[in-house]
Amino acid sequence: MKPAIRVDNLSKRYRLGTSKSAGYRTLRETITESAAGAWHGLRRRLGGSVNGNGSDRDDAFWALKDVSFEVQPGEVVGIIGRNGAGKSTLLKIIGRITEPASGRLEVRGRVGSLLEVGTGFHPELSGRENIYLNGSILGMKRSEIEKKFDAIVAFSEMEQFLDTPVKRYSSGMFVRLAFAVAANLEPEILIVDEVLAVGDVAFQKKCLGKINEVSKCGRTVLFVSHNLGMLRSLCNSILLLGNGRLVFQGDCEKGLDHYSRKLDSTTTGEVNLITHPRRRNGRPSIFHKISVYNEDKEITDQLHCGEPITVEFQVAPILKNTKHHFCIKVEDSMGATLFTLATFLSDSGPISLDRHETVTCKIPELPLSPGRYSLSLEVGPPHIPGDGDVIDQAVWFDVHPAPFHGNGQTPPSSIGPFLVRSCWDKVS
């Protein structure tokens, strides 16, 4: 069977730097640039270098460099890597949105792309008109689109806003309609780049179910996400990119483990979240820093069973004097959620934020057995899904054995992730 996608030594180069304005220039600037251009040309003709290393191009950035792989029909492939690793560039090349600098790409079948919120939509057209526009871009006839129209509208749950210009849509509404179009118009290859993170939880689950359904029909899916649990539930294999190169290709579990270990090697219990690689796309940067404190008020990523800990956040809301809900998901090393701590699950309720604030969450007794764990974070105004900040696996920490049950015994990790106290007695 021929592969659905074949990539051979694919490279993409961008030129760094700001473009010069086409507006007014002074006489001095014109003379200086003309002289510099003449000097560079003379140096090239004489075989010299302009920047000291034999090249006058020191502003080239390789977003992809010699990437090669194959994807078989019906495969669901997760593409992971830090921000800037080349994931989106690769998908844009496969989706024929941009051209590679070198290399060869073979794609067999029609491609449906869901790359960025609003991509492929005309802002002045209504949702209804954009469904037909997207179908036409995919190469479908009007009769084919009409046959699928009701299913698209039902899946998106956007019937009420169908005749509204999409420029008035929120990011979540964009994603609902865009995914419904991309998945229901039956492309042979479906490309999804993180945008599902914008939708609410119920719609995310609906989309994941649709992706599973699509793959079972023999169609190919390329899926980019920083959510390891989501990748684990969906994908057959993993492509791991780093600095524009293919670092790993193969089994899903091995790829995610490789990625986690690579990211976790520098954790200290305190992380700058402003440039965190796992912040979901399209979200405001409300979280600025996270610190994990042990019982002795020390910042650390080395904790003990049953130890009281404090998680501290430095935050900066988008709007002053607004109430926000905070949520911490405690996850195991494979990305599965073990339990959740949240303001809406406590008697504190939402917290009012004004400019830069410090917020803490105290856990009186860490109920985890020995192992490696992470905290995923979410903050946002109540009842406004999509307008908050979400960071998956924001900080990692290790839990070491310590007497928990009061009998002097340290619990092993083999008993399961949770530690719960219990009382036993015989009833006469």
C-alpha cells in the first residue's frame, strides 16, 4: 500500500528581521544603503565574506531541516515538540499553504486543514456561505456540500448563528464551524493543529470522537497538541520535532515518554510561564509564573508523600477588577488526570484580580504515592469558555517515599497513585 503522505528531506527557510518601510527615507539612509550594497557586491566578487563566516546571509532561520517520514492511510499521527520546533510549518507545507525551500512531498488524497482559528473563512461572509466556500476549496461540488450541509450544522451546534457574518464569531464559534466543515466534508487527510484547545470541554470530546470515527473509515489524521493525554487516546504513532529536525518517529507511548523526559530535565519547582511551550494557542497570557513550595517554605520539585505543599501563581489579568476561577489538574507521568483542585470546587469561589497579583493554593497533605507528576493549569472568567489561559503540564515534580499512614511504613508506587487513610477494626 502506498503511503498517504511521504516526506523526503523537506526543509523550509525563513529570513529573520523586520521589513523596511516603503515610506520616506532620508538622503543619508539612501547613500548609506547604496554604499553598503556596492561593498557587499565587491566582497562577493573577490570571494570574501561579509559576516566573517563566508556568507552574507546571517539572518536565515531553518524552520524545518531535512525532515523525512511516511504516514500510512488510516494512521492517526501526533506531531509534538516545543513552540518553534517546526510543527505548524510542516502542516502548512503538507496542506499546500506554503512551499518548502527544498525536498520532496507526496500527498495522496484530498486534504482538509484546521490550522489556525479563522483560517479559510472570509470574515464578511456568513457561516452558511463559508461552509460552501470551504467545500469548494476542498474541491467538492455544490451538490456534495448540500448533501453534507445538515450534518455540518448539527455537529457545529451553530444553527442560530449560521446567517451571521463570521467576523462577529468568537474564537470558540470559529472552531466549532471550522472543525464541523473539515471533518464532515470527508477529506482523505485531516490536519488539526491545536485549535481544538480553544473549544469548550464538551465540544473537544465531540471532536475527539469524530477524529476516531474518521480514522476508522481509513482516512489519515495529523494531530498537533500539547495535551499528552489527548494524544495518547487518539494516536497510533508520534513525530517529535526539535529545532526543525525530526527527533523521533514511532510508537506513541515511547514518543510521549521521550518528549516528557526532554522537557522535564530542567524543572526546579519554579517556572516562568510567559513563554511556556505548552500554553494553548490563542489564549491570553494570564499566568506569568508558578512556584511549588514544600513544608519548609522552599521552592522545589522534590516532595514527599503526605507533605503539605503550596502552589503559588504570579498572574496578570487582561481586565482589571474581574473575577477568575482557577483550576489545577494533577496528572501522572503519562498525562492522565488524577484529581482536580479548583476554586469552583471549594468554598472560596472565584478570585477577584486587579493587575499583577499573587494567588496561592494550599494542599494540607499531598495524597500521592512515589512517582513523577505534573500540574496543568487553567484560569479564566466564569462562564466564558475560551477566554482564559490554559497551560498543560506547566510544572513537574517528583514524590519520594515517606511514612504516610502513621505506621512507619513508606508506601511503594505499586499500590497505585493515591494515598488514603483508613481505619480497620473487627466488629464483635
